[in-house]
Amino acid sequence: MITSVVPDTWQALQTEVGKLLTERGFAVEVEKTMASARGEIEIDVYAVENVRRRRYSIACECKHWQRPIPQTVVHAFRTVVSEIGANVGYIISMAGFQSGSFRARFC
């Protein structure tokens, strides 16, 4: 962990991710509902920073699962990041990722 607190729930994980981004100067919203081509989507943590009149946004998917994240989750989240127009998306996992997930991030 990169914090002194090990989150024990998915809500605590979202809160910790939000705190980290806030400490880095981002405006953060936890459980933000956004419009997409497929309807409304809830983003676990959404952060925005404006630098030299440019908006930089980060979407975070927080997974407090007991098992590694499969590639289907990575593919689905890549679609979400694209649809909402975020600059980058991160999946934060307490249990790591399946091997196929690493390949899926670039496909």
C-alpha cells in the first residue's frame, strides 16, 4: 500500500484513493455519476486538475475483491474511460490482476 491505512472495505478504498489525489492537487469526487453513450455510469473516483488552462482528468475503478481482476473488467473500464473522455483511467486492486489483464490494458 502507498498509504498508512489498509482499507478494509470498498468504500474505504475509494476514500483512500480520493485522499491521495486530493493531496496531489486534484479536485476529487467519489462515486461520481457521469453520462456516457450507454447511459449513466458511476465512476468510483474522478479527479480533475487544471494546468495552464488544460483540464486533465483521471477515472479510477476501485476493486476491493478477494480475487485478481480479470481482463474483462479491464476491457470494460477502458471503454468507460474512453466514453467519458478522461485522460487516463486506473484500476486499483487489493488482490492484483490476472495475467490476461496486463495484456488487455494495451489492446
